Amino acid sequence: MQRRDFFKLTGATVASSLAARVVGGAKLSDRVPTLKIDPKPLFDLSPWLYMQFMEPLGATDSSVEASWDHLHNRWRADLIEVAKELAPGMMRWGGLFSAYYRWREAVGPRAARKPIQNLNWGGVETNQVGTAEFVDFCQRVGADPLMCVNFESEGYKPWAVNAKGEARAGNAQEAAEWVDYCNNPDNAERIEHGFREPLPIKLWQIGNETSFSPQRFDRDAATVKTIEFAKAMRGRDPQIKLIGWGDSGWAKNMIERAGEHLNYIAFHDLYDPGRGDPKSPLRDNVYRHDPAATWDALMNGYKPHERKILQMREQVKAYKLPLALTECHYILPGRNRCEVLSSWAAGVSYARFLNVHERHADVLQIANIADFCGTRWQTNAIMLPVPGGRAFAMPVAKVMGLYRKHSGKSFIGVSDVPADLDITASRTANTIFLHIINTHRTRSREMNLSIAGMSVSGGKAFMIAADPEVEIMSAGNDPMKVQERAIPPSGQFSFPAASVTAMEVAVI
């Protein structure tokens, strides 16, 4: 079913297509497959599974500078509006930028703040957005802040001292003073800057992609430094939670030597499932040539990502230390990181990643599948048109917001999943939440529900269904709007082709 066909459905047709368990002791349709749901809670779902990642990306993609209204010294109102719809549970600041970021240059009086060269991403950052502004953003959108510290420039000499001879490495003492500035109610420096109350940041990451280059700290040096940083930072606030770097096979060593100081082990996954394959449709503008091949590649794109999660699970399972996937998204070749990521097909694909994250959420407690915002990269959750135009949500943000708003507290099991549907379930009290993806490009699928020991009494369904090839270009022309429908206590539900649905099912 294409988008044009979906919107021809009448309200009555959709309303009558919802699922029920039993009517008069018999299923409504023996020809329609039945999803079986076990309502017993298996493990809690973290609110940080749908986090966002904000990093000043300089000339590469003017994310933070484009987000800030420099004439009025405030965040762009349209960005705040869209971010509230996205509803991230957590917002992370830092990334590679942290390796040469000196936090004191971005606090205090604006006229005294020092612009810096963005060594990795190019251009100059004004530092008008710093600690206080970042915490303010998080408070405005209801997100918990996560800060990446300058981990002695990750041991990389060109970041530690730039071409101008400026020292850019931050040591453990500097990180500890940052914690104190944010969290100590009596910190004189912060109070002098006009903030009588703390700027609370309770989650901090030590090390960012440290293992990704042989020119940075090796495993043993990073472990020793992690312990040093953790002790210094916890010395200022024993209540903070710390994330240590454990990718590239480092997790076991990091946990065994530094685990007592850490709350999470971080890893990243920037993935191109067609890497090395000259026939992959997920590159440049080739994806437009064969929509069916592009769809198939995107629907299977989650597989290498899930393998990465399974590898990380294996490394930490003996230690029971949860995982933090603090950066994660497609990174496909092509102009602006490949326009296919603005298509609804990519939105459906990203929903499959979210289902994977939920299935592994007994261990995976922090997760991300997008850069947060910017002016050009299609990997962004939010696009910021410049010089004019309103901010708008990309397909990845559409599904993240849908899941974030319609998820339960506890993961529950499903079985007998109908063909072409990818389904996860969760529960809060007497509401069952279902995340349902129709992975078929052209055909709708139907389903009944069977909930062990319970019956459906109603509820709501929230659906996005569009032509997989359609691409979002502006806030004013949005083909991916959420459609809301009531769930009757009986019936069956039809999921349009290429659709993502979040259902809130009331049970008795």
C-alpha cells in the first residue's frame, strides 16, 4: 500500500481494523494471524533508550552555532519546539569535540568567552553555548544532561597542542573542577557567574572513541587514566554516574581494572551495511534507481548493528555492568551523508534499530540512533534550515518521538509474530504498549491480539505510514505525520505497507 492509498482509508475502516482477543469464545477471524503477548514483566526499559547527541560540528554541519539565536542570546524557538516533540530522555554534549574543549572558555560573561578553532570539524566555535546554556536546553526539553569530559585529548598530540601552540588537553583536575562547578551548591565560580543554584549534571563520560585510532591512548593507558579521572571527579561529587570507554575489545580489561569506578561501559556504532559492496544501493543517489533493492537493504540494515550489540553483551555479561551506546547512526556515502536518510524508508529502517535496542534493554540502558541537529547532514534527528525556514524532524526523529511517547516501563514478551511484522511490547500497569513495524514495502498486514489472562478494553493507536520513497524537505511539507485512531474492544488491526505504529492497549 502506497501513501496515497493509506490516506484514502476512512476513519471507520481504520477504527474497525483493531485487534481483540476473543468474542463469544471465538476469534474474530481464523484467517488473520494472532500475536500472543505474555504480560509478565521481564526487565525495566530505561528512559535513556531514546537519547540525543549534541556536538558542535563546526564547518562540517553547523549544529550548535545554527541552533543559537545570537541576536537575542537564546536557543532558536523552533528548535526547542521540535525537540519537545522528540522528547529525548537524555541529551549528550561532546563527542570528538570534547578532546580539545576547555570548559572554562564557555562559561561566565559572554564578552569574555574565547572563540576556539574546531580542530576536527573545521571552523570556529564562538563558545556562546557552554555549560549553562546546555543545561538550560536540557531543562527546556525535559532531558537529563550527559557531559563528555576532555580526556587529555584522548592522548592525540595534534589535539593536545594545536598548530598555534595552544594547549587544548584537559586533565583530571580540570574535569573534577567542572563537576564541582555544576553540582556543588556553594561553588563560588558558578555563583560569581550569576547561577546561585547548581547546574546539575549527574552523568559524565570519560573517553570518547579512544580505541578508534592507534594515535590515541592505548588500552592500558586509557584504563589508568580512567581510574585517575573517576577518582578526581567523584571526589567532588560522589553521587555522579560515570561511563567508561569499552569498544574495540576493551570492555573486559576496563571493567576488571576500573569497573569499581564506573556505572556504564560505552561503545559506538556508525554503520554502513553496504560498506565494501560496489553493488550496494545505499550510496550517493543510487538508492533512487531501484526502490525495491533500497528497501530490502534498509530493512536488513539492523543486522550488523545487532551483531555489534551481541558482541558487547558477551564482553560484559560476567560483570553485570550495563552498556551505553552514546553514538549510533547510519553513515552512508553520498552528498550530505546520503539523502536516502530523509526518506520514509529510512524511518522504517531506524524503527527496526529501536526494536533491537528494546530487546537488549536488560543490558543496553543508554542508546542513540542519530546526531541531534544541524544544517546539512541527513544523519540528524532535526534539520535546521538556514538562512531561513523552520526546524523540522527527520524520519529518524519521527520514529524516536513515537516510541519515546508511547512506551511502557517494563519489557514483555511476544510470540507468533505475523509475517513481515517486527514487534516489541512493554507494559505499565494495565496498559500494553506495542511497537509494530510492517517491513513489507507494498502490502498491508493484519493481526489479532491474544494477551494471556487478559482482555482488551480499548486504547489508541498512533501510526506513521507513507510512501517509502517520499522524502521530507521542510516543516511546511510533512508527509510523515502521526495518525491517531481509537482502539475498540474488539476487531482486528490492519497495518499499512511500510508503516510504524505505536499502540496503547488498555487491558482488564
